[in-house]
Amino acid sequence: MAAGLTWSDRLEQRLDWTLTEALDYDHGRGDPFAAAVRATRMAMIITDPQLPDNPIVFANKAFQLLTGYDLHEVRGRNCRFLQGQDTDRQTIARLRDAVEQGQDLSVDVLNYRKDGTPFWNALYLSPVRDDAGRIRFFFASQMDVTSRVENQSKIEEEKERVEAEVDRRMAQLRHSLDAQKLLLHEVDHRVKNNMTMIGSILRLQMREADDAQTKVLLRAMMARIDALAAVHRSLYQSDDITRFDIGTYAVNLAQDLGQVHPDSNIRIRADLSRAEVPAGQASAIGLIINEILTLAIAPAEGLSTQAVVTISATTEGREAQLTIDIDGNRDVAPSGLGAMIIARLAAQARCQVGWQATETGTRLHVTATREAP
């Protein structure tokens, strides 16, 4: 470098930029790399950290077009003149640290053109070292990525809006569910009270009845009310009150009947898969199961002391199937009023009920659709 000339003075004399000569590299005035930097559409600058405040010593035409500044307006100035009131201070601190530590940095920073127009600048900064490893220059490229950043910002805003709307809707749903739970609790309470009251009336009538046949009828009616109460309990204690598991209900009801009739000496076995039907069919199917199990478990003449009731439930396609095998050499096929009740309830629930004699007893089966009628 000529004595007494600063980098700015030298660049005033040589606008064709052959700064690589100062790095002691084998590049001259006709350096094709220098020509490429001048001609590229990518905005580029070079700063000199050996001069006070690390000023710009070269800016190509693309940089001038990007920022609106002419070459003489940027040369000799630190790049901070591109910053403005909304430029992120943390980003600037990262830039400052990268320069001080001589490190590469890629960052999006909000800059301002000469006319005050803001734009998002994808800045890449890298130190240029000489053969001794000393930093001689900093090379920086810039790209206007305003559209990308704005689109990303819109996406983030939309995401936040959607998340806020989801949170609002979830809050509404939680409130609605809480209200429904309160309503269901109230319904559950009222139904229990009503069934308890009906059961009390029937028990009172049974105690007052003189006729044995009347007592039998009242006892059967009480058993049906208890079965309905069990259906209600099964539904309202379930995680999904819209579905009714007929297998679990049948086993629980059989156990309850066994406790009511301890002298029946019945063993209960279960082989269950989840077999659910719509809640709208629960009452009718529950009463059907009650009629069948009452025949199987209630003590009667001829019941084997080793009788076994095996309850199995499966799901096949659109159908839930319940099978009750009564092994005890006893014909428990429904008849009379029981058969009439089962037939009417089956029509109401749109299910099929059948029974057949086996070598050791009776098999009864219920087939119901898993979809609401």
C-alpha cells in the first residue's frame, strides 16, 4: 500500500476492486473471482477490521441496489447504519460477538434502506484470513428475504390464532362437559331415587299380599326393576355412557342373582371380549338377559347342585353376541310370560334371541347390532 494512503483513499483510486492483492494471494487486477463478486446479483460487502470501527471498504452493485445507497455513501462506514428502531438488539449483539471472536455467522436481521423502507436481510458473515491466520477482512453477503420472513410471521400468527381458538373451544367443551357431568349426576340421583321408591312400594305390597302367586309375581317384578337399576348403574359408571357392554353386565347380574339366591349353588364362569351395543338398546337387552339368568339361577326343582353358568361375549363385525350355557341337566328355555316379555323386548331392541337344548343343559344366545337403529 502506498505510504500515507488509507484503504478509503486507495479505493477512490481503484474502483475496479482488486482487494485480494492485499491478502498476498496470487490475484491481480484481472482476478476473475473479483469480477464475479462485482457482477453477481447477490449483495456483497467487505469490511476492514484493521481500520477504526471496521468500516465497509467494498460494496458491489447488488448491495447498492438492495439498500439504495451509492458506493460513496457506504464506503468508510460501519454496517450499523442499516439498523433502525425495530432492529433486534440481541441479533446485533450476536453480530458484534461474531466479529470480535472472528467467527462465521448466518442470521436474519431487520435492516432499513436509504428511503427508510425496512427489509429482512439474510446476512452471512465470514472472516477472511491471510496465510498467517490473521483476519484481514470480513466478507458479508446479503439477501432480501422479507417475503419469507413475513410469510413465516403470518404462519406463526395463524398458528397462534388457531391455538388460541382451540384453547377457547377446549375451554368451552370442558365447561360443557362439566355441565353435562352435573346433569348426569342429577339424572343418576333421580333415577336411583325413583327406582328405590318403586322397589319399596313393591316390597310393601309383597309383605301385605296373602296369595303366594301374587308374591311370586311381585318378586319377579322387583327382579326386573333391579335389573333396570343395574343397567342404569352400568351406563352411568362407564367412561362412555353412549355404549353398553352386554358381557360385563351379564356377569355382574349373574353374581347379584347368585347372592340373592345363595341356595341355588350355581358356579359362574366368564369368557368375555368387549361386546358393546348402543345405550338406547341397553334397557331392553338388560331385561332380556335378566329373564334368561333368572331362569338359570333362581332355585327350582331339579336344579343340579353342580350347575355351571358360562357366560361368553364376543364382537363379530357389526354384531355383539352373548352366549349363556347352562350346564346342569335342566331345561331352562323361556316359556309363558317370560318368553312373551323376551319376544317383545327383542323386537324393541332389534336383536335376536334363541335357545337350544344341549347334552347337559341349555344354551341361550343374544345377537344385537352394534350400531344404533
